[in-house]
Amino acid sequence: MVRVAIGPENTAVSGESSLGVVANVPPSDLLLPEQEAAQGPDALSRLVALVGDDLRACNQTIIDRMNSQVALIPQLAAHLVAAGGKRLRPLLTLSSARMCGYEGDRHIVLAACVEFIHTATLLHDDVVDESLLRRGLASANAVFGNKASVLVGDFLFARAFHLLVTDGSLPVLGILSQASATMAEGEVLQLATQNDLSTDEARYLEVVSGKTASLFAAACEVGAVVAGRSATEAAALSSFGGNLGMAFQMVDDALDYAADQAVLGKTVGDDFREGKITLPVLVAYAAGSEADRVFWRRTIEDSEQSEADLDHALALIERTGAIRATIDKAAVFADTAKAALAIFPPSDWRSVLEDVADFTVSRVR
Amino acid sequence: MVRVAIGPENTAVSGESSLGVVANVPPSDLLLPEQEAAQGPDALSRLVALVGDDLRACNQTIIDRMNSQVALIPQLAAHLVAAGGKRLRPLLTLSSARMCGYEGDRHIVLAACVEFIHTATLLHDDVVDESLLRRGLASANAVFGNKASVLVGDFLFARAFHLLVTDGSLPVLGILSQASATMAEGEVLQLATQNDLSTDEARYLEVVSGKTASLFAAACEVGAVVAGRSATEAAALSSFGGNLGMAFQMVDDALDYAADQAVLGKTVGDDFREGKITLPVLVAYAAGSEADRVFWRRTIEDSEQSEADLDHALALIERTGAIRATIDKAAVFADTAKAALAIFPPSDWRSVLEDVADFTVSRVR
């Protein structure tokens, strides 16, 4: 299923992360704002600064092109699109194009399309299943409802493809339509593995590759394509993006059991409550005692959870070193991402993209 | 919002339907299978016969291209795609291309893409809102769940665009991506009018134009484009399809308050239970007594319905002639559809498409 070129054949590396300094710090020790200030701006902030006006133009395009006479569409889309978010995927498109020496402005609309596709999947991710609803888990789409989330997502998706048609590049349309199909496959595969502790690591990586890495890969690849670079360079950027996406999602899965909500504004325990099978759970389950496994089977497989269960889950994750194991594996993908950039000559662009790969992993330290 | 060229400026015609013979028969008097046999094959059957091998090739393409290594995708898609359905939209693409003298085979894959897009919207239509769920209305997607319906729909939509990219026509991609965006707008507009009896007929027609007519129009237009015909001919086929789609949806809305379930395999009362604002309700509300309006406000606006309410709604619809009024207006669109074909020379293709327009309305008689 997976089209993205993923790095190391054997991802089951032991504790030998090249980012040892990161992995040696307890996972719950998060970067506080004052620390961040003391260390200077992070890689993402430097990427934003380097991209500069391109990002402002992209944001304007996003706001202009998500408009519709049907008022509910901009209203709902604004919640996700206009309100901000880190714009990581469009930043990758913009910077990839610039690193490839592109000097036009088509990359602006391509970056906006990438963000539309991402936002559509976010909206569709908000759709809750009947079973979750019965357990009182309607949250993200509580204001507008399932149906509105689906339809506005559809609108953004269709609008993205219409914009791409206007841009007029069949290769770009091919890359992004293929990535969209692969993302949907990854999401369906995730659904199929939900509540299933017999899922193995390879299957988990397949899910991550489909649902997250494929769009990261496409976002970078179109930067090379719009710049008219060779297939080799396009493939290198696809590999950079795909491996970065793998690292990004794995760290995200770790944060769901580790983040300090006050610092990162992220909710801990969403994946646990939904019975999502992620690497931290697989590691903790594999390394756990028989009593631990009974706990995981009850809470994840049978979806029987009480108030105190999340704390116990976090304790088991901590005890088995599952966060560190997840981050170590993410770091291998981040390293592979950086290595893929080696065919490009040194530049500020290449340097900041390499730093972004490191930063993706060092978010948890 | 609406791009489809819709026929008569003033659709508020009185009882003067050109299909008087149809409209004079009580709406509940449906065509029984034995009657159908006595009258010879209906227009749709004749269209299927004329299209012949093209439809078989299209069905094979649909089955081949909805495949995925993620087993749930073909499983769920098969429920809607492979199992059949009348394939009305792909039939329109196939026959439009042939009427335009097309002799290649690209129209096969275009027709399959049109059906994929339609199926994606069907799957997304299955998504139920929390409010409906609370009233016990989870039905269509009960087997697989909201989330699977959304994701498999996304897959089919993305796959359709990927197939279109492989076909390689930017004009065709433009027509179908624009239609997809317009469909989503129409569906969102429908959501916004739900439970709102102050919706007027113009707004209702706008919903129908977006959610249904736009894809009918696109399905026909791409037939002219693939055949390399002029913009005038493409616009004529777009108008035919758009007006046919209007008639089709309006009749569908009438059937929701009129169909004999045993004959048509259609459930009566779905729209009523969901508080959907359709023309039969608007007519019955406008023509009703104050007591009637109290009834409609309670059941449609406040969503307070008891077991007996559907029967009472059907009685009010019958008493106010709302079915006939709806069908009469649908007939005007069907006539406009037929008129749009006048620029094409007479042929078996043109003739059967004209008959399909009539048949669309005569389903209720």
C-alpha cells in the first residue's frame, strides 16, 4: 500500500539513538518556554523566518480560497485553517521549492492546497463513531456536528484539486491525488487495528506511513517538481518528507502519553481513550507483566475504562520505557530524513530543514 | 454558488405540466412490475441496452480500481459500488460521449470516476449526526460505522482524481473537481436549511442544484469534452445533465413522501424524520391551515415526532397536492433538459436521453 520511500529497513533499533542526548532525558521533562527562549528560536521558528513573505502569501491564499457563499463553510474552516496551526506541511512545500532554486510563485498555491488537504483530513478525523459517542467522547466536532465536519472537509478537498487544476501541472496533481488515496488507506488501516493488541510494529509503521508520512512526502516532492528539478531530486525530497513524517507522527504518539498539557496545549490520553494502537502501547504491552497485559486488554481491547485507568496506563508506559523506545525509533527516521538531503548543496534552506528533522524528535526531552 | 445552467427562469409554474398525463394520476399509483412488462422496457433499460458493452467495461473498471490492500476498503465499497445500483451518472457519461460520436475508450474510465465521486458522497451521506443518533436513527452505516464511511469515501474520491490524472485531461479534471466542490456546498447548504421552515423554494432549488444537479451536469459535459466537441455542445450537455438532475432530485424528494416501499425498495419518511426541507413539505406548509403549521413546526423544526406523525404528514402532503406540485415543477426541468439536446442531430442516443428525461418524472404516476 505504502508509496513513501521509508528509510532504514530494520527500524527495530535498540537504544542507540544518534540523538542520545535527547533520549537520555526523562520523557516527562518538557521544554519550558523560558528554556526555549534561553536556547534561541527553535528550528521551526527559524524555518518560518526564512520562508518569510511566502508564508504570509500562502496564508492569504488559504483565506481567499476557502471562501464560499455558503456561510457555514468559511465559519467552520476558519476554526481550523484561518485560526492558524503551525502550517508545517505548507512550510515544507515552500521551503523545498526554494531550496531547489524556484523563483516563481506557483509554490504558494501548491502549499495552500497541501494545507487544504491536511485540514480536510483533520475535519474528517473529528468524526466520531457511534461507539465512542456512547462513551461520551464527542468533543472536537461538538459545535458543528459530524455531518458538517465531513462536508466542509469534502469542500476543502475538492477546492484543493480545483486549485491544482488551475495551476495546471498533471505531475503535481498525480502526486497529491495519490498521497490523498494513500492517506485514506492509512486511516482505514488504523481503524482496522483499533482495539487490537495483536497489531505488530510493522503494521503500526504502515499506518503511520499512510496516514501521515504520505502527505509530508508529497508536500516536499511537489517543491522539487514545481522547480523543474530531476526525478532523483524529487525522490530525495519525497524521502526527506516521508521519513520526517514518520518521526513526527511517532513523536506525536509518544506525546499522547507524555505531554505536559499546560506546556504543549495537547491533551494526554486521547489515543488511550479511543483504543488506538500506537507504539508506546505496543512496547508497554510487550514488556509488561501478565497483570499489565490484563489491564491493557481490558482498557484497549474491551474499551472498559474507569477514571483511574489513564494514570495507571501512564505509569506502565513510564515503567517500561515505552516513550524512550518510541522516540529512539523516531530519531532513526529523522536521521534518514536528514541523510536524504545530502544530494543537495549546502544552503540555509538545507540546514534549517535538517534542524527541523532534529527538532521534530527533540520536542520530547 | 451554483454553476449549473438551470432552465426556466420562472420555475413556479402552475398545474400546466407538459406531462399532464403523468401528473393527473394519483401520486400513490405507482408503476407495478407487471405493468412495466406490459408497457415494454422503460427508458433507462433502453439506455442500458444501447450503451451495452461500455457499461460492462465501466463496471469492470469500477471493481478493478476500487481495490486496495486494505481489506476494509473493497469490503465497504462493494456494498455500494460493486453490488450495483442503477449507474445513472456513468450511463450519462457513456451515452453523452457516444452521442457526440466518440469512438475511443477513455469515456469508460471517466464514467467510473463519476460513479466513484457519487459513491463517495453516498458514503458521506451515511454519516449520522449526534442528534439523529440520539433519536435512534443510525441505520445506513450501522454495520461499519461513521468513521469507516467517511474514510472509504475519501479513498474513492482520491482514487477518482488519481484516475483522472492518469487519463490526463485538465479540462475534465476541472469540470469534475468544480462539480465536487459545488456538491459539497450544496450539501452544507442543505444542512443549514435543515429543520428550518422559513427556507424558501429558491433556496431549496439551490440545494438541489448543488448537491445533485452539479454532478449530473458534469457527467454529461465530460462526454462532450472527451469527444473533442465545441464549447457550445459541452454547455448544451451540461445543461441537459443539470436540468435532468434537478428533475431527478425533485422526484426523489416527492417519492420520500409517496413511494410504495414494496415496489420501489425505497423507505418513505426518511426526509421527514431527519427534518429535511424539501419541496413537498414547503408546499404543504404554505398551503396548510394554522393547525397544520403547528404540526409541521413541531415535527420538522423542533424534531419532536411520535409514531403516528409520519402518517399524518403523508395525509397533509396528499391533501395539499404537494406531490403533484413537486412533480409538475420537476417536469419543467425535464422539458428544459430535453430542449437542451435540440442542437444535436437526431439519433438513437439523443432519443433515448430525451426519454430518460421523461422517465425520470414518470417514475411517480
